[in-house]
Amino acid sequence: MRFFVLRIFSKSEDQFQEVIVQVVVVKKCKLIPHNGLSLIVIFIVLFAPLSLSVAAQGTPHLIYGKVLNSDGVPPGKANLEIYAYIPLRPKELLDESSVGCGYEILIDGWFWLEAGNFLTPWSVNEKIRIIFNDVLRQESGVMDVTLNGSGSQLVSDLYLLPGDHVGPIAYDALVNGKSPISIPEGTASVTLTATIDDSICGNHNIQKAEFFVDADPGLGSGAIMNPTDGSFNSPQEGVTAQVNSSLWKQGSAHIIYVRGRDSINNWGTAHSVVVSVTKPEVTVVAIDIQPGGYPNTINISKKGTIPVAILSSPTFNAPSVVDKKSITFGRTGDENSLSLCNRTPKDVNSDGYPDLICHFDIGKTNFRCGDTWGYLKGKTVDGVRIEGKDSVRILPCK
């Protein structure tokens, strides 16, 4: 392989620009007498982009190498399908017909791909997966390449193998329908969806899909995802799962990966979605300490409980929305003083909406002489934080 840089004057832009031309030269040629010719030298121009200075979309970067069938013979040009994608952006596909890409069998089956023609510019150390399918011989193979900054990259020879050896492509990984996404701390769970597609990877039915968060546990060891239509019965499947996010803290970011397996046990590459965690979302609720009375006098020298009503509204049904096990109450609102909640809701303020009444151990509320507010905290069943406060009068005080 040789490389040449040509300087060409462009009339339209009134300046010189560079064209990178890479050429394969056969040094050992077979003597074939033909019309007086005893030596054939074949040049294959691997890269000559229409743009004189850069590839169509980004920085030029040529990937090239040889692909051979299992018997060492190059696949027929009309029979070989080539696809390339970066797993982070799997819907941006290059194939042998893309600008700057191709395959030629005149010299040992050389293929070439121009990474600069991806829709989104590539980056050094990104991984690219290249898929090869010989549709006549029914042989296939994959090559995973880490892109370097050299401008051109020779890869090792790839020998295809009989059968399907290509795993499905995962794409459109979304959390709550978005990518990337931010969620407030305390969100109990998020909905993960994606598509698993084997249509250009052997076209076998999808058999399994899984997800994992941040660290890869190994193929087949992720959490199970379910088909959105109820069964795995086609080469392209939408998949979904609920992901527990209740322990994720403000300021953290988590990467959720999705991948799939086809019906002949080929795993594919993973697609991912980034979830950032922001400060907790808080819903302010109305509460009534010692419903029906005022002032809300609490005698901290006595044993017993304090009734507190969490009031409902047209948009907030406290008995059904509040996670009762999460409720805390006292002088700061963080006191684990809950004794029990009434099973039957009661409309304590006569507004037509049933309210949730819970009872809290006086000794565990940590009220002190001089406190004027009682605070309640908790979460909804969907993980949204709630907070409320009401006035208190603490006795005995000297």
C-alpha cells in the first residue's frame, strides 16, 4: 500500500487543496502473455473523495484490509455485502456502495471504508464494527476496529466462516422516550426501550435482549428485557424493561446498555443511553396536624401518638398516591416516627376529597420547647418527594 498527496488547484474556490490517494501495487505479478504484454501491474485507487480537502462528513480515515472465504478465496464482488457502523450511532451505516468505500477482488479481495463519511464525525478510539456477508457461499464474519488517528488503518485479514456469525444490532435505546435524559434523585424507576435488529446480520429471529448499567457483567448476564409485542418471533423486535433508579444520587450519571441475541446464539453490539441525576423533585403537600383542632398542641412529656392528615386536592389523591412506608414526621421532617396509617381515608377538612391520616410516636418526633413547625416528608409511589408543614405548640415549656 502506498500513499500519495496531490495538490490540485480548484477554480471554484480559487485555491490549492489536497487529495489523498492510496494505491495498492502488486509487486509480484504473474506473467500472462497477451498481445505482447508480459507483465500486468494493477493499481486500485482506494480513496479519492469528491471533496478535495476532507471526506464528505468529517476527517478522512481509511480502513482497509483483505476479506477471504473459509477456503482462502476472495468472495465474488457481486456476492459480498459489507456494512460498517459505530455502535454508539448504529443507524449511521456505511456499505460497499457508500462514498469512499468499496471492495475489489482483482488482488486478493481488498475492501476499504472511509470513516469520514459517517453522518456524525468519528473520534479517535471509537469502535467500529464491520459486517461481511457472502450471500452466495452463505458465509459471514465481523471485525471490530478501534479507530486511530493515523489517517489510514490497515486491519488484519478476515476469513469468513460458513453460516451466520453476526449478532443483531441494537439501536434507539431510550429512557422514558428520550436520550440523553435527566431525572430527579428519588425517581423509583425509569422505562427503558430499544430496538434489536438482525435484518442485515443473518436475518434470524431475535431470541433474547438484556440491559446492564455502567459495568458489563458479561454476555447473557444482564437483566432481562421483554418484547414490546409480547413474543420474540421476528428478526426485528422492540424491547422494554423497568430499570430501578431509586438509589441513584444527585450529580451522578449512569449509562444503560442494551444488546440482543439472535435465535442461533449470536450476541450483537450494545447501544446505550445516558441518564443524569439532578436534585430531587419535591411536591409540596398540605398537612393538618391534629385535624379539627387549633392550636396544634403537643405535650412532649406524654406518651402516645400525634395524628397528621395529608390532605388531598383535585390533582393529588393522598390515600392512593402516597407511599405510606416512606413517611417521616417531626421537628425536621426526617424523624422515623411513623406508627401507622388509617386504612380508611377520611375527609377531615370537608372539601370533598378523602385525606390520608397517619399517626406518629410523640417520643420519636424529637420536638423541643420553642419549636413552632412540624414537618412531614415522604415519597409518592412513583418516587417523587413530598414535603408539608403545619404549626405546632410544644408543651411543657418553662
